[in-house]
Amino acid sequence: MRSPSLLAVLAVASLGIAACTQAEQEQTEVRADAAGDQAEVAASQAGQELKEGAAAAGEVIESGAMKAAQAVETGAGNVADRLEAEQAEAAAQGRPGAVDPATDERQ
């Protein structure tokens, strides 16, 4: 239970103790039950909102990780393209140790 709701239930219950007649006590019990039901509904709604917020936070983190992975992939692709071009040039010049990307053969 949330603290404000618990305080409401306690306040209603304390009124029940001070009630003089049986009818007043019964009315106080009904109010206490209603306050308890309202507190339960509020707690349930708060729990659902927390669950939805956590799910949204997870999606934000996952999308950020996805974008980072895509950036790494793009960067790695650019580096691979540059290295392949340099190796093709080195192989065409006949430099020892160079690998021709078209044939995958070392010079």
C-alpha cells in the first residue's frame, strides 16, 4: 500500500474506534473497506505504470545499443573498404606480402 492511502485507512479506522453507535461503527467499517479498495486500485495502477515505464526504458536502451552497433558496423565497413583498396593497389604494384582482394592470393 502507498503511504497516503495507508494513512487514509488508518484515519478512517480511528474514526471507527470513536464511533458511538453500532450504525456509526458499521458505516465507518464500510468507509474503511472502500478506502482499502481504493488504495489497492491505486497500488495496482502505480505498479502497472512502473512496469510500462521500465519496458519503455528497456526499449530506449536497446535502440541506443542498436544505433551504436550500426555505427560500428558502418565504420568497420569503411575501414575494410579502405584496406581492400590499399591491398589491391599494393598487389597491383607487386609489393611482397600484399593480398589481391580479387583472387585472395598473397604476393
